[in-house]
Amino acid sequence: MKSIDLMYQTMLAELGQRSLDAAWTADFPPEGRFTPANVKGRKYWYFDIPDGHGGTTRRYVGPADDPAIAQRVADHKRDKDDIRARRRMVNSLTREGGMIAPDAMSGDIVEALATAGLFRLRGVLIGTVAFQCYSGLLGVRLPMAAILTGDADIAQDYAISREVEDSLPPIVDLLQGVDPSFRPVPHRSGAAASSAFQNADGYRVEFLTSNRGSDDDIDQPAKMPALGGASADPLRFLDFLIREPVRTMLLHRSGVPVVVPDPSRYAIHKLIVASRRHTDGQGPAKREKDVRQAALLFEALQQTRRTSDLAFAYNEAWERGPAWREGIRAGAGMMSPEDIGWFSAALVEGAKRNREEIELPFGD
């Protein structure tokens, strides 16, 4: 597995900081422009925003002789220039640096949700779109075959959704702003609430949350007050995945700041999920991708000397009980001998660094 040049890893860190610094553009987004207008002999500033139908929506800003308004106008030009610079950085990171850009649909969806406040409300991007971010986060080149996707998965802890006392705008409106063909998918339980949305091309956006009770609740959607009218499907083992997530960048357009699972937790979780895939339909293909992604991360964590984190995550999962150990063993048993070697070596090395005992899922 090839490492990404330190220059590009440094560039990614700078891109992340500059993107966070530009968060104020929610009021005056970069696609709009300030426009002066004379009203009864006095000059005012307005802000024109494309309405998506070939026209514009005009927003009043204030009098042109207001120093604060003048500063906003100057800052907007500066931020537009910065956006162009950030786009050049994203292009450099993906075309020259070996990092991964998402497909256009995934990128547009995540960007729309991020701009609306998803990650401010402590949502976590999971699944393959999150996996695409690990190339830059870990500083390694990941093969494209392991990152192709036709969906986006979003998770939020149930308690957080109820406690933040804030919400995204209506999810269906956000998604239809990306593609008007997005529609709610009827829930398999027959409940009125939807936890998934799909467009005419079959691209699916799904919301998940941690399971709060027995497996009897798994088939019932959970009401999520912070998700703009969307519900979420409870999922076993999800609380482990989204605990202590990390911030990074999705390399789309000028860069989208996102929150993703810790890569060590993602890898362990993928083994467990693989062991529980159905053997019909798309189950086998998804299981193969789960195992492949986990194996690539084990190799990357070993190569980048992050085995201590992996050993901590593994031991936490292992100690959660028989169902967890069974899932890890079954998932590990699906890996190739070479991948098992990476996993074993990483766990042993991490345990030594942590000065703790570790029980390997496939023996010594």
C-alpha cells in the first residue's frame, strides 16, 4: 500500500482549516453576488442568489455607506477567491496526490446536508462514502474497487437527536434540491415515517441510529427530532461505530468538512456487519466489500503505526459479549490468509504498545 506524499497530507490539513473558516458563507453563499441599487437617490446593497430555475432571488443587505456592510462585500470577494483556491487544492489532492473524490451525486448530497447543519448537529457520515475519506485521513492510497457506491448512509445517536433542540430543514427538500426525483421510501414495517430516500436512478440515502432496546425494535423506525422529518432505522452495533468520531474532509468541489467514524472502529464494525449479511440478493456482494474495506484498513493502520488505536477498539468490541466475539470471528474468517496476517500483526503490535492482553479471534 503506497503512502501519500507528506506535502499533500499537509495540503489536506490546510484545506480543512480554510473550509471551516469559511462557514459564515451560509448567509451569503459563494454562488451569489452583491449588487448595488439606487433607491430614491441612495445606494443600497442587495444579494442575488440563483433560484435553480434560471432566475435569482434578491435579498436586502443594507445601505452602501454602512462600514459593516462594505466589509461584508469585501470579505465576500475574498472568500470567493479562497473558494477558487480551495477547488484547486481539491483537484491537486485527487489528481496528483492520490486521494479519493466521491462521485458527483454522493458529493452533492453530503455537501447539501453539511451546509444545512448535519455535522453541527452531530450527525456522522458512515458507509462507503466515509471510507473514501480514509485515504487522506490515513495518508495512504486506497484502491477504487473498494470505494464504489450507490448510496449514502448517515447516522445520529438517538439521545443526541432528542437533546440538541434543533433540527435540519426538511430532509426531502434538501435532497430534492440536489435531485428533484428524490422521494421517501415506504418503510418495510408499514410505518408512515421514512428512514430512506431514493431518486429515479436508484441512488439511496439512508438514516440510521443506535439500537436502544431489544431486537424487537430493529424493524421499527425511530423518530429523530433533529433530522428534519426523517426517521432512522435502529442498527445493532452502531453505537460502537459512531463513538468518538473524527473530523476530516470529503474532497468534493471546494472541500466539505465532514465527521466520520474512527477508522479503527470502522474496520472492526465492518467485520461484524459482514458476518450478519444475508446470503441472498446483494448480501454476498456487500459482504465481500465489507471484508475488503476492513482488510485495507487493517493494512493501512499497521503501515501508519496506528495499531494502538486498533487494539483499543478491538478489545472494547471483544469485551462487549458473545455476540460481538462471534461476529468478529466470523468476519475475520472471511478474510484471505494475507489479510489475516495484517490483522493479526496489527493487533499484536497494538496490544504491546498499549501494554495489555489481547485474545486473537483466530487463535495464536
